[in-house]
Amino acid sequence: MTPGENTLEARMHSFRAKAKDSIFGQDAAIDALAAELSRRLETRSDHRPLAVLLLAGPDRSGTKADLVEVLADALDVPIHQYDLSPPWGEEDALIFGLNPGVPAWLSLQQSLTDHPRAIVALKAVEQAHPTVLSRLQAAWTSDRLVEPSGTEVATTGAIFVLTTELGQGAVGQLARQETDPDRLHVAAVKLLADAGFPIPVLRSIDAVIGLKSHTTGELIREYCRDLAEQARSQGLELADGGIDARIVTDVLEPAIGAYAKGEKRLRDRLDADLVRAKAEGAETVRLVLGDDGILVVPVDRSVQKEPQSSPGSAGQEGSGDE
């Protein structure tokens, strides 16, 4: 960033723009996160971390991790990331540097010593070992993290971003209905407490940022837009009705699919087939579901030969209009 762009307002503007461009349907959560951080950073305290925030609600396709990554990029700070879910032992030892088989620089204490301005991302915080959670909570309510050995490190430059898997559906529905961030925070705290989230931790955080649930229709429209954009990125247009409905149901089942975990591999293969179709003279294509994935079928009259995406693609062509 240039000096004129190196302001909190500019960085938050960059975060909002990049997050909304890359993360579907969470504009309200992005705005709430940016507003809360702006408020905390402008009134920073020398007696506690810059902010302690909890991301709650559904986590479709790693939305929470994506938010943290975009935020760190906008603030130009590193991410110290730890998964606190069981089995307990390895990660708990790692976060406090108690595992002799792991480099000391991976511990939170050393990470904050080397990079005091950072985001500390704690996944599944509600599942953390009670001792670890107690030490972390002490760090959130004071200006330092105290290790079991007694070593202390300042936390006043850190932003703690916690994530939880509890109450995803309830918080997701709440975020669809409640537009005011403060009221959402209060209601989400109650929902999470009822779901078993440690109440002392809820009292020590600054804000709950609720991610909303999406309807099946919203997911379908977004996935179709993604496919159309992927085709356009290779210089191709989709024909009207050019996406086989079975592609959508297979990918979104149950998200709503058979391909949900392998979606990135399928999309990478689709890119190769789109490039091949373009090289062979196609301008407009249809996407149909084959036995091994998504097939690209040209519909241009000028194209005489179909791409050799997979044996039997011609047999699948007829079903693409269903």
C-alpha cells in the first residue's frame, strides 16, 4: 500500500471489498467484523488484546478461515493458527511450547514474541482442554499470555479470532433475521450458551460475528454463477440452459454431494476441458454430467468436432437439456 492507503480506514475498506468479492453471501458479517475491528483499533487499550472476536454459524467451504486470511492480508499481519479440538495433547502442548519434538518457534509465545502484531486464530475453541482455555482466557482479559513455565509475552498487539462449531444452524438462522450487529451478538451469546459453549469465555469476548445460513436456492444460484464465470475466464460462454441440473445436485448434495469433497479437483479438470474446447474453436458450450465428472460440449455450429473430454461424452450430450 502507498502511504495514503496505509490507514485503518483504507485497510478496512480493502478488507470489505476483498472479502465480499471472494466470500458468498456474508456481506453483513463482513461489515460487522470490519466495524467492530475499526472501533477496537481506534480505541485500543494497553491492558488487553486489540480484539477478541468469535466467528459463529455455518462454515460452508471454509468461510471462517477465508475471512481470517483476507483480514490478515488487509492488515498486513501474520496468522498464528491453532486447532484446539480433541484429541488433546499435541496442539495443547504446541500452543504453549511444551512438546520437545516440535520447534519452539511454533508455540504461541514465540510467535507473539517474533510477531506481536498478528491474528491468533483458534479453531474449535469450545473444545479446548480446560487448562489451555483458562490460560487463553486470562490472556484475553489482561495484557499478557503466561506460559506454564511462567514465561510471559505481551498480547496487546494481537487480534484473537475464535471459531466454534456449536449452534451453527441456530446462529445461521439468527443471522438471516437479525440485521443489527449488537442485537445479534446478544442473541447469539444466549444461543451458544444454551448449546454448551463455556459461559466464562463468552463473557471475555468482544463480539460474536454471526455467519448466516443459505437456502438451497441461494447455493444453487451461486454455484451456477461460479460455473459461468469459470467458463468466461477461458473465453467461453454458456448456452442458455447450459448447465446440466445433475451437476448442481451432485455437488451440493449434502452441502446438498457426491462430489462435495472433490469439488476442487473437478473444477481443475473442468478448466482443462474448457481450454481444450476453446482451442478447438468453441465459443459457446454446455456442461453435462459424465461418469467421471463435468463434460464440456460445444454447441457452436462452426465446431465440427467435440472435445475428447471423456469416452461417451456424445451420449451424455442429449441429457444436458434435462
